[in-house]
Amino acid sequence: MKIILAPMGTTGDIRPFIALFKALRRQGVAASMLVPKNAENMCGSFNIPCKTVDFDYHEMVALVEGKPSVNEMIEVLDREISAPFSALAEMAKDADFIIGSARNYAIQAISELYHIPYYQVWHTPQVFESRHITPWRFSRQNNGALLNKLLWKINHIKDNNIGRRFINKNRQAVGLKALKDFSGLYKKNILLVADKALVALPTDVKEEYLQTDYWHLLEDKALSPAIMEFINSGSRPVFLGFGSRTDSNAQKTVEMIEAVVDALKIRAIVQRGWAGLGDESTSSRILVVDEAPHHKLFPYMAAALHHGGAGTTHTALLAGIPQLIMPQNGDQFYWGELVKRCNIGPAPIPKTRLSADALKKEIDIALNSTEIAGGMRAAVEKLSRRQDMDTIALLIIDKIQSKIENDRR
């Protein structure tokens, strides 16, 4: 069986696919990887061969957060949509199945071209139309049934217009007809990758889907001596990082973090990330690091303060520590509200409203709330039943074989 894994996106989008690649290979599956240019070195660090497409999400994130013009956004959207089409079309000629991320706009077209079944991976349930779920494009959560119904109608309009001409341009380039209606295109063959201890879909969801627990990439790499020395030199630190987000005023953010750390008399490990946080920090209470495997670092932390990526949220949960989410866009707002609702962290602080006072207040709640401590114990107990990667791989292989057999009938 030949399976193509084709994630597009930032670090948090790529890492789960590397975990699945390794698990599929352990089961003897001939898996191959197609990734954006920003993921090439990451794949290389895990000795995973990959084919790359000429698109860099690091550059895209920097552009988007730098307030680009409308024409610049149109141009980058065209490049993002077009980037994987030709490479995926070439790779898929002798493939049996495609598993791609939600940001890979080519998977449905190439599946149609070669009559190959596929899964599209989502890490949030915000693709499922429900009166209880807000579409991923909208930051405000807990909207109620009537407003959510309206937002889904708006979302269908956006699905049917944003990027349509670029998708159709590439469909026609590989010999497919242009589509007029895109509203249901991204609701087929959904593979929801989110821990069932956190995410249970409401009963009014009608789409067919497969759900697995989160695909954790567990690294062999040890924590550095400098990190271990800092951890062992005092009270348990908190972790702070914004992952693959940039920060137009990183120095101001660092100064705010230093003020909060000093006021609460706590310690912190700050991950530079794509924002370049901490480059100017001189506080003895703060250790700035480039990279550290979160699944090894977080068990030493008192709490995780982060942007709300699905991977970081799941890893903090796996480590059994409270978390404070500071969302900026997309599904980060969903995870922030879910963490609060599950009582495994305080209320989220949108990055645009982040201040020293707000941060100090919510960190204090995260570290000292008995309700959150109880919520964490309940969540950790549920996690004892989560699937490991080999179990997930075997489940996916079984479902793929069933899909292939059904398509051949």
C-alpha cells in the first residue's frame, strides 16, 4: 500500500504528519511525504525523505502579520493554493491513498484526477456544521444556535468565493473541470485529529468522519544541559511561547513578560519561536531557548502559556499541567475557550488584549485555582485511555483498506 502524506502549513501542521509517517512505516506501509519549503529541515532532522513544494509559510506568516495590501494577499493566496498541485499530481500517479492537511487545496482535485480515495486532516471540529460549533474563520466563540447558523451561511459564501479562481485554474491545468460550488468540498472524507478527552462532536453533526486522538511526535532528543540546570535551580518555571506566530513588537512583549515574572516571583522558560521572543531579556528569572521537545519539557513546567495551537494544547494536556492560551487567529480561539470550559486553564487572553495586568491575573489563576487543579486531574484520568501512534496507524490503515475496497466495487 502506497500512501502520500501531504501537509501544508507551519510547524504545528507538519509535526503530526511526521508522527504518522513514522508509525505507518513501522507497520510496513510505503508512506511518502510532500511538504512546504519551511518543513524541509524539520523532516531532515527526523531522517524522513520528503519532496518539497516552493512555498514557505514562515514568509507567509511574516507577510500576513505585517499588514499587507489586498494585492499582496491575493498574490500569496494564489501561490499557496497552486504550490502543491503539480508535485502531488506527479507523486499520486501510482499511489493508493492521500492524506493531506486542510490547507492543502490540491488533495481533492488530485484524488478526483486519479480516482484515489483521500482523507483531509483537521485538528479542530470547526469544519462540522452545527448549531453548537462556530466556523473556524470567526474568533468569537459561544455564540448560540441562531448566530452560529448565520455564521455557517457566511462561511459557505466565503468557501465558495475565496480562492475559487485559483483552485479552478489549477484544476483545469491538470485536466479537470472548473467547479461552481465549493461549499461542500471541505466537508468530505474528514479525519479529525483531536483527543476524545477534549473534543466530542455534538449530535447534530451530519457529516461522516473518522476521529483519532492527537498525533504526538515523541522525540528522542533530550533536554539540553542548560535547560535542565535552569529547571533544577529553583521553583518550577512556566513555559511561554507563541509557536509559529510572529510578533511585530517582540521587545515590548518580552518587557511585559519580565515585569509579570518579577511581580509574581516566578520563573519562566521562553521559547523564541518565529516571533524571536527573548532576544533582549536579561532577567535571571527567565531562560530563553530556541528549540526543546515540548513533551519532555512540559512535565517540568508549572503551566504552559501559549498561542493556542492544537499541538501545544494537546501536549500541555498530556503533561498534566494547566495552560493559558493567548490566541491570535484561526482555531486558537476555539482551543482557548475549550480549555476554559474543560476547567484545565483560565479564560483566554486574545493577543490583541494582552497586558501585564491581564497576564498576571490569569497566570495566578492557572497556578493556584483549586477548580483548575480538579479539572486537570479529571482530564488526565481520561487520557489514560488515549490511543498511541501505533494504534492510530493501524486504525487508519484499516479504514483506508475499507475505502479502497469500496471504491473498487
